[in-house]
Amino acid sequence: MSGSPEFSRRFAVAKLPAEGMEFRVAATEAERRALCRRFSLAGLEHLAAVGRITPEPGGIYRLEGRLQAEVTQTCVVTLAPVAASIDAAILRRFGSGVEDEWTDVADSSVEVVLAADGEAFVEPMVEDAIDAGEVVAEQLALELDPFPRAVGVEFRGYPDAPENDHRDAENDREAGSPFKALKALKNKLPDGS
């Protein structure tokens, strides 16, 4: 992503009360259109989140909340619109002294291992602020169906793909192979030849 985020709601941690603060964010129509372009969506009719940012010991801040969205994706088989409702939990932790794990990776062939446990992973803050809007946008991207399909549509693979050779043989057996049909016709002939 280049430039500023399409959906930005920054909260400066210096202004957070000791008990934390609740937040409520909703994307405007222009922000939703920009997110549609970013995530290749056919439509984003609604995107909002509620949550709380709470300070933790050691300069760590916990953002916990819930996002709700109404999205329209494109069916990967028929290209028909596929509407979906998303209701998902959000949990991120940020630290003021945390380094970005990508800043020292100059060589793209270097393997980078990230912590799998969301609770343990602490993200760096930018300018001592947490961008709840960008967090919501990132979580939305994680919740999207990577292969949306219209109701009743099933992708059976490419007909000429090697992995489908066995599937074609199974279908031939189920439907009756052409040779089986020819043998049946031959048997119907009066002389059987």
C-alpha cells in the first residue's frame, strides 16, 4: 500500500486515559469505494467497528473490538455478485518501542518468521498513534472469502488439468463410459457381432 490509508482513524496513545477508551468508527462512502479498489470488491455497503484501546504494562496498547461489514464480491466461477455479511472479532497489540520486522529485510529472499500467536505479537506504532481504521480494514481483508462462489456453484477444476484425470475416469464410470455404451449396442445386434 502506498500513501495514506483509505480508512484512517488515528488515536494518539498520549491522550489515552489510564483505564483506556472506547471507540466507534464507520467508513464513509468515499472510504468504502477506496477500500473496494484496494481489496478488489464489487461493493462495500457498510463497514463499522466498535472497540476499546487499553494500555498494558511495558508501553503496550491492546485494541480489541468487533467489526461489521456488508460486502459484495465476485464469484470466481460465474462472475456473478456474491453478497456476504461479516461480523468478526478484532484483537491487536501495539508497542511504542517495537521495531517494524520488515525494516531490516533488504533482501527479498530472506525468510521472515512471524509469531503465530496473536496475543504474543506486538505491532509497531506509527508516530505514537494507533490507526483503528487501518486495523479494521486489515481485519476486513482477513475475513474476506478468498474464493467467493455464488449459491449452488461448485468449481470442479480445469478440465485439462492433470489432477482431474482421475476425476474424469470416475465420472466416466458413474455415467457409463462410451465403450460400455458401445458394448451394450453391440449386444443388441441380432448376431452379437
